[in-house]
Amino acid sequence: MTQRNNIDDFDDNKLILLYKEKGEKQIIGLLYKRYTRFAFSICMKYLKDEEHSKDAVMQVFEKLFDDLKRHQVTNFKSWLHSVLKNHCLHIIRDNAYKLTKEKKAIISYDSLVENQLYLYQDIDNGFEERINNLEMELCNLSHEQRICVELFYLKEKCYQEVAEITGYTLNQVKSHIQNGKRNLKISMQKNETEQ
């Protein structure tokens, strides 16, 4: 490491300049020692969880190896505060997004089950068999019809979203859904009369 001309006594700006010049990771270690408690308290303020806050502090200080080389930092403490805040807000947004996706998946599943219960109001021991038949019949649709029907009914996408996902035109999407629904109905009725 750099000669220790009382490097521990260097102010933040001197340490950052020295790091930019030498690139020695131990210098970041000195900043870490100085600001660990500060960084942890900022993360706790936003994340409100000890383990997640500890992880966030480590992640931010690991990023400093690159960030300090790229950024002109004149007030390290206030700059670090901004970096920590943004990092925590990013974590919160990611977690909120994941939670929203999980809730949507649960709602979608519940909706699917409700729709299937509605389709088969005479719930009896053959219910699971009918569900399996529905899944099998979906597989018998053309690829275009199946993907459009699944996105529209099971994933609850609107026509426009289905068009964007599949690359089909709006009219093609409507046609595939309408034909797929009709083919499913015909096929399911045929199966029920044969049983």
C-alpha cells in the first residue's frame, strides 16, 4: 500500500485523490471504516431491516471502487448520502415490483380457477378431468390461437397488449381469440357428448 504518511489522518478529499491516483482498494477501506455507521443508519432509515441494510452498505461500498474513479466528488459525506439513498430507493422499487408481480400472479390464478368453476357449475368428481381436458384442448389450437387465448383470458392482457407481445395486428389478435374460443367450445362440447 501507499506509504503510510499518516494516511489515516488524510481528509476524505485527499483519500479520494490518492485512490484515483493509486487505485489501491485499501483506501476505500479507510472510507468504509469512517462511514460504515453513517451508511448503515441511512440504509436503516429507508429499508427498515438490519440485514438488508447491511447488505446495501456493502453493495454501495463495493460500487465505490468504480464510482469514485468516474465521479468528481467534493463532499464525500453528502455524495455518499445521495448514493445510499438512491440505492435504497432502487431496492424498495424492485421489491415493490416483485410484490406486485406476485400479487398479479395470485390474482390471475384465482381468476382462472373462478373462471373454470364458472364454466363447470355442476362441480362433481369429474371437475379435474374437465380442467385437464381444457388444457389439452388449448394445446390442440393453432399456435396463434393458443397464444392469443392464453394471453387474453389467462394473463388478462387487453387486445393491444396481446398485439404488442405477439407482433400480430389488432385484427389478427381479435380473429385468433374469436376463432380459438369458438374452436375450444366446439371441441369441449364434442368431448362431453362422447363421454
